[in-house]
Amino acid sequence: MSEAHWRHKDLLDVEALSFSEITRLLDTAARFMEINARPVKKVPTLRGRSIVLFFAEPSTRTKTSFDVAGKRLSADTFSLGVSGSSITKGESLKDTALTLQAMAPDIIVIRHSSSGAAHFLAERLDCSVVNAGDGRHAHPTQALLDAFTLRELWGPDMAGKTLLIAGDIAHSRVARSNVLLWAKLGVSVRIFGPRTLLPPGVAAWPAEVYDNLDEAVSGVDAIMGLRLQLERQQAGLLPDLAEYARRFCIGRRHLNRAAAGAVVLHPGPINRGMEIASEIADSAQSRILDQVAAGVAVRMALLFTLAMRNEVQ
Ligand code: CP
């Protein structure tokens, strides 16, 4: 693969990426999708490279897909979580990161409950840092894989399409990264959430904010449901869960108001029957498992691009 120099040491959010850099990552991911369809899903591209997966918060999709992505490119991947590490003995984030760097990895992928944790590491480490989700701030590879999923469906020129992001916007790093990314790609974004689950400053986002779900879904080309982040709720934000599900769960009646051929996304994990009806999550219009498959290819593209950025290609 012959590419121009990649100027970023890290991926902390999509904010730093230009339209052409996003396109380059998605094009590279499209080439890696082919590897994932082979009987032998491994190429020697990153042989000898080391990738640390430092996940200080739970994850199924992101952690596994970074691990699979690294291994399919023949990199060595190493996992560190909180449980079983010296973080439980009080070791700081800085000391943990410097310790990991002393083992000379090429890339550290970090998930952390604190917004800004990935920036903190990137400023202090020489190796590449990838943000795999930090607090409420950003989840850039999720936004990239969402873009990949819809680009496969809509084609490369997505301008004129409309995406609705609905649910617990206040606690969602996925919503923040998606809004930034789609604005760069020329897609109109609508935001819907119950008033108490909209973050301060949402009016300044490059998106149209709705306070009525039926109006928000009208005519959209895709609906992205968001997980109700029960572990991050403060008292008083939600009336009660049954009421939330009754009023805000995305169901067939919502999809019927969307554009013909509209699809449904969800970053997972899903609270079935809470933010999205099971019938919709399992329907032909659901692209949820396509998102997971795209996640492997997009993370392969990112690991490849970062690891090779200083190589003459
Ligand atoms: N979408 C996402 O980040 O899922 P995980 O928490 O399972 O990684």
C-alpha cells in the first residue's frame, strides 16, 4: 500500500482528522475487509510490532476487535485491565502508562472512565496512543466504524443523507464523536434525547436538536439508538425505567416514519426493550452486527496507518 505520510502520532478524537484522512482510513478499512473474509485471516504486515490494550473500563466489542485487528496483521497484542494490575494497589495512570511504555510498544490503546485520559497519555508517551473511549468525551473508532457501515450502504458520497442519534446523549462519547465525524462528511445529524439526558452546550453541536421523537425520526435515512448508561446516571435524571422505555424505545412505529430503506444502528451493548425494541435490533433493517464486523476492519486500518506512519511505503 503506497500512501502519503500520516501526520498524526495518536488518534484521540475525530476532531483532528480531515475529510481526506477519514476517507483514507475508510478506504484502507475496505481493503482489510477482504482479509476478514478469507479462510486464513492473517497477513504479515505488522509482524514484530507490539500493541498494548489498556482497558480500565469494561468492553466486549472494542477490546476484542482491537485484539483481533492486531493479530490479523500479525502484531503482538498484550492486554491490561484494572483487575489483576497494580492499579488496584494505587498505581497512578501516569506511572502505569510510563511502565507500559518502558516495554517499548508501538501503540497503546486505552479505554478509561476519565474524559481526557487518552490525551493525558498522548502528551507523555512517545508511542502512539489510541482513544478507545474516555468518559463522556470521545470514541473515535466507534464513529469511524459507524461511518464505514453507512458508507458501504450509501456509497462514498453521503452528502444529503440524514442520521438521527437518539437516547442518552448526555453520557455518550459515541454521540459526540459521531456528530463531529458526520459534519465532516456532509451528513445532516439530528439529536433526540429526553431533556434531562441532553448535555449542556448541545445547541452548539453541528446537529439539529429535537424534543419530540416522532418528529425527529421523520424522513431520516438512519437511526442510531444509544445505550441508556445506567452506570453513569445521577439521581433524578430519569423518572423511571418503564416510563423511559414506553416513551423513548425505538420501535416499529418509529421506523415506519423514517425514509424508505432506513436502517438502524446501535454501538452496543444493547438494553433490549429499553432504548431499542428487540424486534428492531433483530430486523432486516438492523446494521448492528455489520457495525461489529466493520469495527475489526476499521481498527486494522488505524493500527496499520499509525504503525507505518514513519515508514517509507
Ligand atoms: N461500542 C462499544 O464501545 O462497545 P464495548 O463497550 O463493548 O466496547
